[in-house]
Amino acid sequence: MTLQMNYQQAEDYILSFTDYEKIPGIAYTSANYDLRRMERLLQPVGNPHLGTKTVHIAGTKGKGSTAAMVAQVLIAAGYKTGLFTSPHLHTLRERIRINGTSISEADFAALVTQLKPIVEAVNREAAYGELTTFEILTAVVFTYFKKSHVDFQVLEVGLGGRLDATNVVQANVCVITSLSLDHTEILGDSVAKIAAEKAGIVKPGCIVVNSPQGKEATEVIEEICRQQQTRLIQVGKDVTWHRTGGDLYQQFATVQGEIGKYDLTIPLLGDHQLENAATAVAALEALAHLGTRVSAENMVQGFSHTDWPGRLQILSREPMVVVDGAHNAYSMRKLTHAIKKYFDYNECFIVFGTSCDKDIPGMAQELKSLAENVIVTSSSHPRAASTSMLAKEFARLSIEVNVAENVSGALPQALALAEKTDLILVTGSLFVVAEAIDYSARYSNNKDATSFETLKK
């Protein structure tokens, strides 16, 4: 008999397995990512991943935001909705939510305790390799959603798509968000190869929603949809949008779908979030084609309540402190554009930290137009790039570089340099962003952590 674990024991148990999120460059092969061991793990608990209406979301950028938007509208429509995203900002439990509430410590511990003997049996057999941290966590998700009798599960792919642990599902709607070069050493060195991996979630019988892509990616996705005989909705062609206004708190946009026209308030900044919103509308209308009741009012209400922290999030206003988890050259280009478009400031100071397996030269090049002064730092994550590696890349671009070994040292350094009319941007990794948010919260009494005034004094 397995002894009941408490939450910390359950988290430690899951994290004791191979965690590819902490290992750079692990080969993306069926030997390392074999879906048959997921099926072996899920079968004894009744295949909880099957039988629930599912929206499955892959892509390079915008997966999480799009998933959050889809889930929030389904909640507004009265459906009990499970949401699985990754990574997390503060706690593993954030990744697993029902109707916006993270799984409780007690439920998490109980489910890990339930799965532990099955995990150990699968690993003893090791017919298809041993289970990983993400695979066991994904099994917790499916078991929790089934036990809770959710109406829908909205699942963000962890990595790639074809071999991802979430790809044991039979999705009703598959979404492919914006694609660009990322994890190239794992997924392939071209957008076409990455598109093929992401579109590996497409299966017969689903409806596919494709965000605007380059020609190379679009051709691959269209061919896979033809092979699987699935209907394809092209965002930007079948579903369109235009921005109608906004401020530092929200954006307004009109999305023209196949079924209706929606005037939306989106409390997330950046042009890319409008694209994500149109993609979410397309996915929700696809569900409507399949019989889901989602009204225009549900759309408006759901989008207006979407919360997705760590993406163009404002922590302070004098000086303006903005955090964003951009972590490749493409997303950094989008971020740089958004900073220039949405914010008025005198001088920009950048706090930058990222993972060692990222395109550091590409990101540095994109940030060059924003600031002449960069503070390089490292998160506590095992995959964090060294400050010496980062400093070398920015110095090569003739950018003045300061070094802080951790985020708690980097932010005071930036605040000491900045005037009230300046802007501090913290970016490069969601891990760095999470530590900046935590640091900010220690100097603020309100839940939005919007003031560093005590520190500035």
C-alpha cells in the first residue's frame, strides 16, 4: 500500500524523474518521447485523457495566451473548463486549473500518490523507456480533469507536438499558433521541419485552426490537413481582425469570424495578442460548429477577463518597469516593436537573462535598437545561461553591459540607473520574469505589485 504523500513530497517525487525542461538539447526522438509509455500509464486509471471535449494547442509563440483566452470564453459560456499550460511562473500547480483555480495541494498530492505505483510498474517494465517529469505531470492533469468531470480540457503542448505527452488525446479542435525557429537543436533547423512537428497533433476528425504563418509553414500544415482529411481554418483569411483602440491596460479589437463579428476588450498588450485573440475566436467558432453553445456575449465577457501574467506586464510606473517572457529572436522582435509602440519613455534599461540553449545572439541583436545599457543576469533555473556568456554577446554589439548574478541584484541596479521618465524592461525568460514579479511583490502592498516606490526611496 502506498503511503499518502503531502504536497511537497508529491512535487519532489515528480521532479525526481528526468526533466527535459531542465536539460538543454535533449534529442527529440521516439526513444526519449515515446507516447506508448504514456498510454501504459493512463490505461490502469481508465484512460482519463479520452472522452472529454478537447482543444489542443501547439505553436512556437502564443500557445499559452491563446489557451487562456479559449478557456476563459468557455467558462463564460457556463462550461466547467480544465486548462493545462506550461511553464509556470511561481508554482507547479499554476499549470493545472479548473475554471481559473489552480489545483489544490491536497488534490495534487492525492493524485500523485494514486499514480505512484503505476509509474513504478511502468518504469520497472521500461518497455518504451522510463517516464519523465512532464509525462507524469500530464497524467496528473488528465486524471484530475476526468475526476472533476470537466466539460472541456484546453491543453497547451509542452514541446513540439507529434511526440509530446499531451498528444495521446483525440482533440476536437487543434490549434497551431505562430511558428518560428526555436528549440532548433530538438525540433529541426527550418520552419518547415518545426511545422511538421507541431502539426503532428492533427488527427482525423478534428478541425484545425492555423494562425498566420509564412509560406513554408503554411504549405506543410495544409498538406498534413489534406492527408488527415481535416477541415482547416486559416486565421488572417477565414477569420480576420483589426485594432480599434487601447491604452496601457487593454486593447480593443473587432474580430470577424465565420459565424459572427465580435467587438472585444483584451487586457493584454501587443499586436501579437490580437492575432492570438483572432486564433482563439476561430477555435471557439470551430467548437460551435461541433455543437458547443458560445454566444457573442460569452466571447466579449471571456476575453475581457483573460489574465496571462508575465507578458508585457507592468510592475511599476515611475519608472515604468515592464516584464515579458520573450525567449527567441522572433518574439524579441515583436516585443521590441510593442515597447516602442505602446510606451513613452526617455531612456530604456534592459535586464536580460535566458536559457543556455536559446538563440542569444539573435535576441541580443533584436534588443540593440531599444537600449544602450543592458544588465545581464541569471535565474535560478538549472538551464540558465551564465552571465559571462550573455555579457560577451551584448558587448560584441557595442552595448554597455553590467552584470548581476541574480534578479534580486539586477533590479536594484536598474532602478538606481533609471529616472522616473525611463523604462526598465525585464526579459529573455519566463523564469527571470517570475523572479522579477516575486521581487516586485515584496515591495508592494497591492496584488498587482505596481510600485517600487519604497525601493526608490
